[in-house]
Amino acid sequence: MKKPILAICGCVLASTLTLADGKPAGFALTQANAQQMKLEVTQTPLPKALEGIAQTAGITLHYSGLSGKPVNAVCVGQSAKQILECLLDKKANLVFRYGQEKAMAHGNVLVEAWVLGSDTGQGGAGDVVTVKPPVDTGDHPQARTPDGSDMGHLLDMAQADDPERRAEAIATLALQRQASDPAIRNALETALTDKSAEVRAQAVSALAKYGDADAAAGLAAALQDNDVSVRLMVVDSADGHPALLEQALNDSDETVRTYASTKLEALAAR
């Protein structure tokens, strides 16, 4: 069954504004049909377009190092992930986290994304900007927490050929009522060495929920991963491990260093 489109918000955002040069700008994210959403961007600064996607699709979005130049794009996709990939068109690195807060009856949904603009020619990552969707206080009867009856299917899905399906399975396994089951823990730890960085990053997020010494060791190892998205997920998951955040201050990637610094400042302010 297809994943729900705009599952959290279910709405349409459209806006127009006038740039300093007098040219009109526009943004619209709409439901194209029962299975697809459509993004239309005209002369809109990329950060503004990303903020619109976050607000409409109901995801938390972090970005840094992006050009403020107006962009034009028309994108059609079945998910917010596909829309973001189309809009960025390989001009930035993308990191995704699936539905650990919103596990849906018809499969996981994207809940958080990072857009790392180190490839946009801006001379560095800069500050990390976070855009959060509107607070959702409504009742969603389709939302559920997976239980043990899903475990066998999810363990099989964690071995799927499609890395996105493996990542989705790992995202949900940690939510199982039987999360302490050795089979689930083994699947999460195995995913730390998956060939897909997307799966490894999701495994980091899932393992961090355990909060024990073995999980901390897994996070420490992942901080040495050769893919920045995995290291970024370690920083995002390391609230209870300030030593890891201190270590990340020396990371080779400016976005990881900046995010680690931001997290440490937040911990110090508590």
C-alpha cells in the first residue's frame, strides 16, 4: 500500500511575494492526485521554499549553507523526500529520518530532514537553521505504535534490496513493544554497517533510544563513519553523551561541527 501523502498536515500552502527587483515570486505545494504531490516554485529563494515544504508536509527541516538566490522548479513525487530531492537536484546533501514519532498504519513517513549545502558554492556550511511544522494537536486515528505482531515483517524488511525500505524498517523496529528482543537489537546493530549511509544513519537514531553502554559504543563508532549524514545523525542523537558532542567539534565537516556546538550550548543552558 502506498505511503500517505502529506500525512501529517494534509493541507496546501500557496503564497506570493515580491522580490527586491520587483519580480513576483510564488510557492505552492498541492495534492496533484490521490498518489502524488506537486511543488511549483517561481523566483523563490531556496530557504523560503524549504520552509514552505516543512510547514506544509509536516516535517522538521534543518538547512545550512544555502544560496538565497531565487529558484524556479516544478516537482512531482509521492513523498516529501522525492519533492526535496527534485528541488535540490543534487546541489546539496540530504539526510532523512523516518517516522519515529509518527508511525502510520500504512508505513513510515518522513518526519525530519537535513539539507547540507556544502556543495552550493557558499564557502562553508554556516549556521544551521531549523524549521519546525505547526504544532499538531489533532487526533489521527490512523496513527499507531507498532506492536510485536509487526516484528517478523519488519525484520524481513530490514533485509530488503531497497535501501529505503531497510531504513524504514530500522526506524520502526526500535518502536516495537518488544524492542528489547535480541533479534531487534541485532538487526539495529547490523544496520550500523549497512552499505547504505541512509540505513546506517537510521540505525544510529534507533540505537540511541536504548541509552545503554553498548548503544553509546555504537554511536562512538558511527562518529567515525566516512559519510557525513551518519556523523550528523550521531550528533543529533547524542544529547545524553556530551563527550561525543565534544569529539564532533573536531569533525572534518563544518555542518557537523556547527550542529555539535549548538547542541552543547543547549545542554549547558539547561
